[in-house]
Amino acid sequence: MPQNRSSLGDALGSNIVNISLVLGITVLISGIPVGAEVLKRDAPVAILAPFLTVILLVDGMIDRLEGMFMLAIFAAWMVSTVTLALKNRTPANGQVTVTDWRGHADDSVSG
């Protein structure tokens, strides 16, 4: 049993550190603009997921049913995200704008 706990801790900790480092470095370099609709949809999920994990770990393990429950929540969130992205998609009309790290358009690339 200690091996399983250690593995779960390693996986969760590794994901948290990787995401934090990538987002932190990105924000330091150029910032990430985020729309209000994205915050309304994603912030509650990002806040509730760790709490749900802790609640499900009260008995010391996440069993198959709890895992399927978490997977169903993730699937519902993914469907919501993809549906919204497809709904708000605008055609590029064959034009692609490439920007450098400062956000300036690079006219040397044509789409």
C-alpha cells in the first residue's frame, strides 16, 4: 500500500509542478490573455478537482468506481470545452498571422 500512495503522490506532484513551471515561465515572458467565458468555465473545475481528489482519498485509495466518476467529470468538461471552441471558431480564409514573442506580426510567412 505505501508504494501506491507514493506513486499517486509522485504523479500528482509532478503534474502540478510541470503545469506551474510552464505557465509561470510563459506568464513571465509574455502573459496569457484569458477571456471571461474561459474563466467561468475552467476556474471552477480547476479549483474543485483537487478538492474532489482529497475527498475521494479519505479512505486511502481511489477505487474503480471513483476513478470512473472522475473520468466522467473530465469527459463532460472536455465535451463542453470542444463544443464551445467549435461554436466560437472563425474561419481563417487561408490567412495565417504569425507573431513573434512580442506579439508583432511577422509578414515573412504566408499561409
